[in-house]
Amino acid sequence: MSTRRTFFRQTAAAATGALTLPAFLPETFANPVSTIDASLKSAAEWAQDEDFWSWVKSEYTVSPTLLNLNNGGVCPQPKVVQDAHIRFYQYSNEAPSYYMWRILDQGREELRSKLADLGGCSPEEIAINRNATEGLNTVIFGLNLKAGDEVVLTKQDYPNMLNAWKQREKRDGIKLVFLDLNLPSEDANALAEQYVKAFTPRTKVVHVTHMINWIGQVMPVRKIADEAHKRGIEVIADGAHSFALFDFKIPDLGADYYATSLHKWLCAPFGSGMLYIRQNKIKNVWALLSNNEPDGPDIRKFESLGTRSFASEMAIATAVDFHNSIGTARKFARAHYLKNYWMERVKDLPGVKIHTSLKPEFAGAVGLFSIDGMKTSEVDGQLLNKYKIHTTGIDWENIHGVRVTPHIYHSPKDLDRLVVAIEAMSTKQLAAGKEKKS
């Protein structure tokens, strides 16, 4: 039977192999070792195995003093990924045009296959780029839409995507149909129905965010996609916050187009991303940047980026290996456990409001809270200045509060620090309210 000690030893060996430089490049893309017999424990049981997660924490180089609870924006890389990135970068500098374009660039196809395996799709449906914004903009600006065509989206979608659609509206005369979601919600059918009611014979595209970044709401993408396809409507899924966190395969969403940032939950180098396009749809999307066949059927037409960071790109493979050594199911279970750990402890405090579901099917690692009588900026500011806890304040449309995003390198003890801070602010605010009334 596998033991944690065996797991640690095997994982370390795999990580070392992933760092090997291009003379042994195939090892960089070797299949990850089989580390844990999944039958030994359920994912939920692994989520509370503090010995295991203390090892995971030791693989990160995060600050021991500043408590970073804003991993929803960008995640840190484990040391093994940092090392791979640095060594590929140093290697490239020995003779850039030779080692980048003739050596490292040869690894892209193996990397494409590795990402496709993790995403549960064909390598011919995966393009490697720099982030979700680039991938989604490629689709938004590449689709053949004309004046009067309608696109359904929500006010709670990510601003970069909203701005891209607004540019198409301004330039091409398409019509944007905005929904205003009331979140959080634990009714998948009701959420899907809001989209369906907005569909008309003129609707050509529906844009759905897999997980709403402001609040952590998981959206019923598959339900929406199935209804859209019945009406001949194409589906774009914004997966910036879902890939390598939620345990799913991209085709399971039913979307025609999907993009994500690999520097989020995959913990790949900053500025790395991935675009998925269903294979029979590739020919219908124009390349965003110049290509010799911008309307062709090859997914690689979306990778004409000019000179890119080959070091960052090649180190993605090490991030996939590290992720696989933990496993997506265990990773999500831990992230959700940590989110619920702090939320359960503050949800009944006076004046504290929780704005994210505690159920795993409706939320992942992100949680939003507020304190009555305090502005978002005041809560966020006190957490940082007084308690050295880094979060992010959200004031967007009808969503107001402080977003907290733990990571798998955190422990319950780390989150106790957050709970103490919220308790102190809640108590102080309650006392101030009583004093004011008297």
C-alpha cells in the first residue's frame, strides 16, 4: 500500500525529472508517477489530512508573515515550477534564437497533449497562449457576427470580456442582451432559465462564466449550453477560475469555446493560458493575430504570437506534473474545505454576512463576506494594515464585500487568523452601533 512517505519520495523524483534541461527534454513531458491509491481515502478525507497538506505547503515559497488570501487573482507557483522556469530561461539565454526556436519550441506538441489530457479533449482542440483574456478575446473578435445579431451575457461577467463585447457592439452593431444575476444562488435551474428566457431567434452566442470571480458562484454551464444548442446558439465559457480546480473535463461543459489562465489554479508561470475550441468550430473563428491561414481548421493558427516566453511556456509541463501528483479531486476537496472552514466560523457573528454558497456544487475556493456598517474598503484595509491579511475588496454591480480565496498551501491555523480578525471587527462594529444608539 502507498504511504505518504512513498508519495513524497515519488513526487520529488517526478519533480526532479521535470527540471531536466533540453538534453533530456522528453523527460520534461513524462507521464506523472502514480502516487496514491485513491481507494485508500476519499477526496473529502484527504482534504483534512494535515500531514499531507503540510508537505504541499512546504513546496511553496509563500511569505511566512503576509497571509495571502487573494489567490483568486493569481496563484503562486510551487518551487519546482519556479526552478523549471528559471532554468529554461537561463538555457534560452545561451543562444536565444537557437535554443528557443529550434530546441524549446519542439516541446509544444508534447505540452499540448499534456494539457489536452488534463482537459479531457483532443490536442487538436487546444491552443497555448498567455491568459483567459487573450483566449476569450480571440473568440469574441474572431466569430463571424453581423449587425443585429444578439449575444446574451451578464453584468457579473469579467470586465475584460464585457469590454470586448462592447467593442464589437460599437464597431459591428451587434446587440448585447445583459442579464443581472441575483447571487449567490443554489438553484441551477433558475439560473439557467434566466439565460433561456433571454434567447430570441436573433441570438447567436451566449457567454457564460463558469465561476463568477467576484463571489465564487459556479454557473450551470451545461444546462445553459444544452438549451442554447437546441436553438442553434453557440456557447462561450469563461473558465479563468475553474481549470485545475474543479474536477471536470472541458467537453463535459458542452461549450463550443473555453479559455482559462494557467497561472491561476494550475499554478503555472505568470502569463500562461489555454484556449479550447471544439474541433469542428475552429474554421469558423478568425485568428486574432496574423497567420498565413487565419480562417483555417488548424488550432495552431491561434499561436502566432511572435516572440513569446518559451521558458514560461515549457515550465507549464512541470506545473501539470505537480498538479497531477496531488490530483484534481483532492485539490478541489481541500480548497472547498478551507473555504467552508473560515465561513462556517464567521457566518453567525453579529453583522457578518456571507455571500457565497457553502455547497460544493455552487462554489469552489472563493468566498465573499461583508460586515454591516462598514464599507468594503474599510474591511479590506483593516485586514491588510492591522492584521497583515491580503484580500480584495469587491464593489461590482450588485455585489459588495471582501473576497477571500485560500489556497491548498494554507492550513486551518492560517484561516484561524482571518477568523480572529473578522471577529474583532464585528465586535468593534457592534459596540460602535450600540454606543451610537445610546
